[in-house]
Amino acid sequence: MNELTLIQLTDTHIRASGEQVLDTVDTYAALDRALQQLLSSGRHIDALLLTGDLTDNGSIEGYRRLREAVEPVAEKLGAELVYVMGNHDERTAFGVELLGREPGSVDPAAPHDRVTEVSGLRIIALDSTIPGLADGRLEPEQLAWLAEELRTPAPRGTLLVLHHPPLPSAIAAAQVLKLQHAEQLAAVVAGTDVRMILCGHNHMTAASALAGIPVWVGPALAYRLDAMSPVGRQRSITGSGYSRIDVLPSAVIATAVETTPATEIYNNDEAAVLERLATVVAHSG
């Protein structure tokens, strides 16, 4: 099987036109910068995974601005779109504006859980939000549904996507706002075909494992929390990025991609670089 490339965009925090997050960050510009980078790369991308906190305050205009930015790019790329709820999102507006549900048909107490298949890869999106709260939880009904879905393996395995990381953290804010009772999720996914768990929420890139399955916490597009702020302080800083997820037959690889404006150091022909590296490797052998 050929490899698949997916892009994880998380914590976009889009607001209405003219509004900035924390009166400082133009999150729409950060999203547009990432999308233009994807288009200009010329690379084949199989899916865009938007893993929560897609708007900053659940506004209808925020969702419409997000959709109007993302969907034309996905169409040009030929990429599947997967939207996932975050704690800053609002279930009714999310369901209507992003999932195409009819107004009045969305139950705000019902999570938005979905399964998407991409060339034999199963992507399961779980809504880990608790309306009105910032931490996360999966209800018993969701875990039972997930267990049933995982009974039958997918040809290329499964990626599990949710907003809240099912991980402990040495960083106080991340520890408080994580997915609660992660051991229940661990019991469901252990021994299944889940190859990686993708999350956002923390505004800090991180990696660990749950039940032996790699967990990747992708970099936020909006801004970053400083993981090495002075003792007793919590600090946010400018910074933006997304994740490239490569699904190979033997492995799933997550790579953080920087989109913060930066000075280019070099920009060389790839074929020439590979030829030079092959010479170096041959001489070292």
C-alpha cells in the first residue's frame, strides 16, 4: 500500500472578522498562513484533521470563516475533512455550520462522534468535551460505541482523534485540563488496531503513549503555552504550527511543522541533497 499523508490542524481559535484572540493574536491569519503553505507545497495530502477549539467562542461567524477558509483548500488538495469538537466549541453551531446538520436537529447533550474512512485508514473522531467546562471526558455510551467500532479491524488500522490528551502532565494547567479517567479509554483501545491517538488542547507539542499506543499532542495554530516558564508562572507566547502525519505500512510518524514567520537559511534542490547524502553514506560504509 502507498503511504498516506494527513495534516492535523488544531486549536485554530477563529473569531469573528476584526476580532483577535487575547487582543493580540490574529488567528485567522495564522490559519491562512498554514493553508497557503499546504497548497504551495505541491504534496499530496489525503485528509485534514481539525482537532478542536476551532472557534474561540463558538460563534456562528467564527465557524463560517473557518469553513470558508478550509473547505476550498481541502477541495483543491483532494483531501478529506474531519472536524473534531474542542472545549471552546459549541455543539449546536458546530453541528449546523461544520457538519451540515439541520438547525433544530442538534441535541446539545449528544456528542459529535464520527467515523471517516480514507483509503482503508479508519479515522474515529471522538467528542471529548463537557459543555461549559474546559477539561474532557468520554461518557460510558461513547466508550461502548468505540469498543463496538474497533471490533472489526480496518485495512490500514485506525487513528483515534480527540481534543483532550488522555495523558498525565508535569505541567499544572495541562494536568488539570486533561481527559479525565483516561484509564477507561486505555481499556477500550488496548489490543485493537488503533495505531496512534491524535490530540490538541494543550498548546504545547508533546508525545507519550496510552496502552502502548503512541499519543501525539499537536502544536496549536493560535499561540503557545511556554512549557519552561519560570516556576510559579504560566506564560503564553507567539508561535504557530501544525502536524504532518505519515501513515506507512510499518509505522505512523508525526512531525511538527513550524508556521511562525522565520528567516530562511537555505533552500536547496532535493535531488542534489539526496545525491550528496548517498555519497556520504557510501563513504561511511
